[in-house]
Amino acid sequence: MKRSKLAPFRSGLKDLLLEYCSGSSIHGVQYMGCRNRSWCERFWWMVVFAMSVGSCAFLIRETYVKWVQTPVIVSFAEKSTPVWQIPFPAVTICPQTKVQSKKFNFTEEFDGFLEMSLEERLSHNRSDEILAIMHLCERNFYRMFMTRFKFPNFTSPRNYGGIIQNMSLDMYDYLADCSIVGENLPCPLIFKETMTEDGVCATFNGLSANDLLRTEVLQSEVSYIYATDPSPHWTQESGYSAQANLSAYPFRTLGSGIGAGLFLLLRTDDEDIDYICRGPVQGFKVLFHSPADYPQISKKFFHIPMEAAVSIAIKPQMITTNPRLRDYTPEVRHCFFNHERYLQFFRVYSQDNCELECLTNFTLRHCGCVKFSMPRTNQTRMCDPDEIRCMIDAESTLMEMDLVQHRESSAEENFRANCNCLPGCTSMQYDAEITTTDFEWMNWVRSMKLSTKMIEGMQISYLGIYYKEPQFMTSKRSELYGMTDFLANCGGIMGLCMGISLLSLVELVYFCSVRPAMLWRGNRKRKRKSRKQKMEECADVCLEAMVVKSD
């Protein structure tokens, strides 16, 4: 009984399948449904078709995996970028000499401090200054003295950052002459003081504190940035606005070469050099960075020796991001737009700013305090000199976390990953080509028959900074595979393996849905019509029978 009911269904399904195979546009299918083919031929075409479907599925899967895992590619832009479209690099200069010896001779004071007892150190009238300057000494200083040095325990916290600011060299003491685009300007007019891990330094072309920092959450004892020039017409992501004129801040140049650069004379007084604290390498540290980055001088500085003429040709490196990538997650595109990543202490997101904040938070967690130069709130304590070793260890530990493979093993190992300091979607770096030669300025003074009394005991260095080329190649992040590209690749693979087009898929959907429905509907109409005819025939027979009976 069941077989008799299923027989029409099977017959209809077979007819539908044969109809599809005989008229399908997919290559090879028509041979499988041809009634004139033997079963051997049909089987052969079935195997070939199955292999084609398998190959097609494998290739589409590989394309999909590539689309999901690496949808973003970094490539060169179609055309070069002129240097006037980007700001001149921010330049931060830190002298190795930290204080004037006539105000505070660290070597003499520290030698005397070593001979004192712990009680004498506690009551010494210059103990705060000595301990503050110790924060600026090189790491070799700690290795030599910290093991045999006991620090006094003060009952109240010390403002070492404020002490360092008050004792540091004035810019006039080491910036002897400043010239930009061939125009001599007072150095304090273009350079502003900035607090760094190397002490108070001078920064040119950096953003102001109001534009770069969240000043409302930072402590009020120490100023981090003294720059006040607003930058309403420039952002890291958008660049200069259409309203920006040539004098817009941050400063930019119109070309390359010596005539469009920044030139400085750097001065060092012999009597101010301190070898115990700063070691045998004297001179200046110079850092080039984006105006939107807070300077971290210890990460990637150039050294300017004394009595040397140094010329630095700048080559900008800029990466931008196609706006279409905003629809992707930061983890997929491997960068953050400024609005996507909130920083506690910075208004502008960059990888360097994020890493500084990450180091600050980890140092606070590891040591219970932060370095004097790190951004902090009023409730956060500055580390004392006896905690300098802890700060050094915290920085090393944080760097080692990049090598930890299983960061889920502990909360501390997770700290680096939780910082999530991806690059900014628009970022700038500055590579440099450096040329150094002797700066025989004293011989020049003598040859000009000028008086040398005012410059005796002084060492001068020359520093020139300029763009190497008037244009540079920008890199950009863009879609490796968009939805259109993915569909086109899938269509090409299906066309290669099976000869399928979009209409072939529509045809398949038609034979799986519309065609069976129409056949079923037609079959029902035929059955209804047949039933009606039978009923009419039955009625006619009954009527004839009644007529015959009545007769």
C-alpha cells in the first residue's frame, strides 16, 4: 500500500531530475541525466562532477579563510605625498647636563651624602635635591651605589618632579641659537619645556597640554608640557584642514633641503658636566616624533656629541587607513581610530601614548608608585629613590610579556595583552640619515679674530634638521578582499571548476522550489479535473439507470 502511494512521488521526482539534468547549464550534469547514456558513462561523469565539486568547495574555503583572517593589506599609495601636507617632526632635545654646578654640584653633594649616617641624611638640608637628581642618573649609577646605600625614610611624600623642574637647566643655558627656514628666532619662542623620563627637556612643534593631555584628571603639582599654542586646524587622522594657512600650528615646511629646516647651536659648559650621575657619554639626546606623541626620550633617541656638527636628513614614514575599513573591528584591521580607544591620560590615541599609559599603570601595580615623569592623578604617589630598582624591573617585566605565549596563565601575564596598544590607523614616524663631522668653531672664532673670553670653558655642537626629499611615499591600509571581491573570486572558482554562473544557481533554486511547486499544482488540477469527470460520468450512469428503471 505504501509503495503504491510513494510510486507517483518517486516517478515525479525522477522526471524532475531528468528534466533538470537534460537542460542544466552546469557542465557535465546533462551527461548524467541523458537516457541514451549507459550506466558506466553516467557513473564516470558522476565521479568527475564530484571531484569538480570537491575542488570548488576546497578553493572557496581557502578564499574564505583568507578573506576572514587577512582582509586588510598594507601597500604603497598610488601617488607620493608632498611634505607640506604633514607637520614638521616634533623635536625633543635633552641635555646630558642636568643642573648648573654653581647651583648644585651633584658629585660633591653625593660624595658627602655617602659619608653621612642615616640620621644625618634624614636631616641634611639638601637631601631632597640629592634624591631628586638620583632619578635622572644612568642605570650604571644604581648598579654601583644602590647596593651599599641606605635611603632615609621620610614621613611625608616628596615632590621629586617639582624639585627637578626647579633645578633643571634653563633653555638659555644649552640652546645657544635657533634658526628655522633661515630665520633666527629666540629659542624659547619655538621650544617649550617638557617633562620626560630624562628630566626637563625642550620640545619643538609638539601639541599643547590642552590638546594632547586630559589635564582635568592629571595631578596639579608638576606641569608635563609647557606648550600653549593651539592646533585647531590639524589632527593626526585628518591632517590639516582646508582653513589652515602656512602659519598654522603645528609648523610645516614647504620643501626639502637646508633652506627649509631647523638649525641649532647647542651649548655645554665644562664646569657643569657630571660624570658620576650621567656617565662618560656626554652631549645631547634628540628625539623625532609626531606632534601628537608624548616624547619618550629613552626609546629611540639620537646622540649629539659635543664639539660635533650633525646634519640629519628626515624621511617621513606615514601610514593611513581607507575609511571603508571602519566597518571592520580593530583586531581585524590591526589599528585603532582615535575615537575607538579611550586613554585615561591622553586625548589623542597613538601607540606610543598607549604604551606609556600601559607602563604607568603596570608600574603603579608592580611598585605602588610611578616615575616622576609619568602621567598620574593626585592620588598616585611618586616613587622614592629606593624604588627606582622596582621601576626598572617593572619596565623589563612588561617588555618580557610580549614573549609569553600563554597569557591566560595569570592576571599579571595578561596585563600586556589587556593594554591592547595597537598602532593608530593614521601614524607618522621619521627615519633619519645622520652625517657627523668635527665642529671646529673655536678655530673659526680665532680666524675671525674675535674675543674668546666669553666662550672659554664652553663646548658647542651644531645640529641641522631638514627633509631629505620634497615628497615621500605613503603606505595605506585597504581591503584585500571586500564583499564584491570575495563574490567575484567565488564566481571565478565555480566557473573554472563547474562552469557555474549566477543564473546557474538561480536555475538550481528554480528546479528545487518553483518547478516542483508548479508540477504539484498542475498534478492537483489534473486530479481534481479527473475526479470531476468521474463524478459526472457516475451521475450520468445513475441517471440513465433511473430512467431505465422507471420505464
